[in-house]
Amino acid sequence: MTDQITAAPGAAAENLSSRDSWIAELRATFALAWPLVIAQLAQNALHTTDVILLGWLGSNYLAAGTLATTFMMPFLVGGVGVVGAVAPLVAQARGSRDIKAVRRIVRQGCWAAIALAIVLVPIVLQIRPIFGLLGQDPVATGMAEQFIQIAAWSLFPAIGLIAFRSLLSAFDATRAILLITVFGVLLNAAIAYVLIFGHFGFPRLELRGAAIATLVTNIAMFLLMVGYVLRHRRLKRFHVLARFWKPDWFRFREIFRIGTPIGLTVLAEVGLFTAAALLMGRLGTDEVAAHAIALQCASMAFMVPLGVGVAATVRVGMAYGRSDPEGIRKAGWTAFVLGTGFMALTCTLFLTMGPTIVTWFLDPRVPGNANALALAATFLVVAGVFQLVDGAQVTAAHALRGLSDTKTPMLLAILGYWAVGLPIAYVLGFVVGWRGVGIWIGLAAGLAFVAVLLVTRFALRERLGLLRPR
């Protein structure tokens, strides 16, 4: 009896300590994640601003701008994915207190961005012959080319700022990322408004005006992030631009080794949704409009677990760098709970308020919108379930990136998206005859497949040898 009495306080203290450590991890992850979430939403607003302003010019300008950005987006997200490897590598270096490694990783991240831009810009500039081979309308192609000839040069600053953004994330300076991104949204909106329409005595440049706004905004954001890193009292000690010309081929290759699968994973997901949009196009304009509404709602909600996922990469990477398996466990599962917990809220919102939400996009008083509105509300029901698995897969993928585990998750993602999701979407949509609902069920099935595999992989990380010493 005495033993039980004396043991109880110790057990209670241990449980309290464990609970406190989970609460501390939750607070740390939330503090790191919330500016990233808002920054992701703001980043999404950059494109939305251009869409709105070009739409004011007319549907032909909007179509040309959409063609141009759709063409450039895979190159951009692929490059961003590759340089995104800087985030887990810097977090791991911070965890192991390797200051020299931080400088070298960020510097080689810049080298990687330069190398990618040298390869990608000449390809993007070939939009006219490429679209010609794809049978696109020559008039729309010519207008899209006006945008691309200028916007293509924004690839380096857009990709390069990821190296510095990763450094800021790894050292908990995410509020700076938020402020710079919001500034970018406002700057882009102001320049685009002035140059697209020719206000305040400036020339009316239309599509070229939108492209100039994109280029100037990305350059400004890049320079602001570089300047912040060079002047911030905690970050300037790394001297990230010191001996910039000095190569570190090991870390340069490491960035591509870890980052290339990340880029291909993002491309696989982007490709899945592009293919879904093309399938919707075979069904009719109402289905396309409804799909766009549902996808926009899902995309905005996705920004939250995406921001949490970036925080997970940093927190898991730091624990991995200091060889702390318990820290890895808590960081990964805390991010999972935060990401999927938020998506449970949006799932409930979509299931209960779908018919109201879709009226924010199309005027229900217009008789011609009735079918599209009904379809969009139906798609949002499926998107509700879709939310849960989407949140699970993105947080699990980012937690694994913190362990530098990217190749196998890439293969699992490609398998899930293209061998499971797309075939199910086609069969249910066209063979079974469920049309748009079938396509959305296919998307949800593909994401669910990937989510189960990635969450399982993180859960089995020790058995799979993912915690081996660096």
C-alpha cells in the first residue's frame, strides 16, 4: 500500500510532463503555422487578383491570361518543389546546431534556383510553337504569348525566394513571410490595376501590364526576403551570401535529390486536377463552372493544412537533426491533428452550407445559373469528405519531408493519383454514368489512397529505417 501511495505522485508527474510536452508542441506548431497559413492564402490571392482584373477587360483576355498561367504553372511549381528541399535541410541543420551547413544549404538553394531558371525560362518562352503543336487557337496563343514574354522572367525570383523563405520558416520568422506576402499581394494589385487599364497617365498595356505586375512583385518579394535575412539580428550571423560563388556540390546534389521528388509529387497532383477539369469539359459548361466553384472552395481550405504541413517539415526536421525520435513523433502527430482537425470543420461547413456557399460565386437570380449551382452544391458534398483525406495526406507528406523522405512518397502519390484516382474518376464519370459526381469521387478516392499510405509510412517510420543517423 505504501509503494502505491509513493508511486502515484511520480506517475502523475510523468503524465503531467507528457501532457505538457504535447501542449508545448501544439503551441510551437501553431505559432509557426498560422502566419504560413495566412501567407498561403495571400499567395493564392496573387493569382486571383489577376483573374479578376483581366476578367474586367473581357472574356478573351481572361482566357488568354488563364492559358498563359496554366502553361507556366507546372514549371513554376516544379521549381518551387525542388528548392523547397531547403526547408527540411535547414531545419535539420538547426536541430544539430550546424551553422555552417545553414549558410551552405541556403546558398546552394539559390544556385539551384539559378540553374532551374536557366533551363526553364527558354522552354516557357516557346509557348507559341508548343501551343501550335497542341492545336490551341492561334489568336488566344498570340495573346497568351504577350503575357509569357514578360512573366517568364519572374521564374528565378519566384523560385529563388523559396530558399530564403525556407530559412525564415526554419528559424520561426514566419511573420516576416506573412508581411512580405501581403505586401506582394497589394503591390501586384496596384501595379496590375494601373498598367492593365492605363490609369494615372500610364500606358494601357492589358496582358503585358499584368505580366509586368507579376514580374515586379516577385522581384520585390525576393529582394525583401533577402534584405530581411541579411539584416535580421538572428539571421545575419549566417552570412548566407558570403562567398556566394563558392560551390558545395554535395549539398547542391542533396537539394536536387530531396527536392526533385517533391516537385514531381506536386506536379502529379496538379496534373490530376488538370485532367479532372478536362474530363469535366467533356460533360458541358455547367459542369466546368460547378467544378471550378467546388475546386476554388476546396483550394482555399487546403491552404490551412498546407501551412501546417510546412510547419511540420520544420518541426520534424529540427527533431531529426538533434536525433530526437520522441520529438519527431510529437511534431508529426501534432501537425496531423491540427491539419485534419481544421479540415473536419470545413467538411462540416461544405456538407451543411453547400447550397449557400455556391451562391457566393454565381447569382442565383439568373435562371441560366440554376443547373450549375445545383451541380456545384452536389460537388461540395463530395468535397466535404475530400477535405479530410486531403488534410491527412498533405500533413503526412510534409512530416516525411522533415525526415528527408521524399522519393517513396512521390511514387506513392503518383500511384494514388494516376493509377487509382484518375481511372476511378473516368469509370464512375463516364462508364457508370455518374458524370461530375463520379469524377469528384475519383479525386477523393485517389487522395484517400495516398493519405492512408503516407500516414501509415509515418507511423512505421522506425521500422522502415527512416530515423537512421544522418
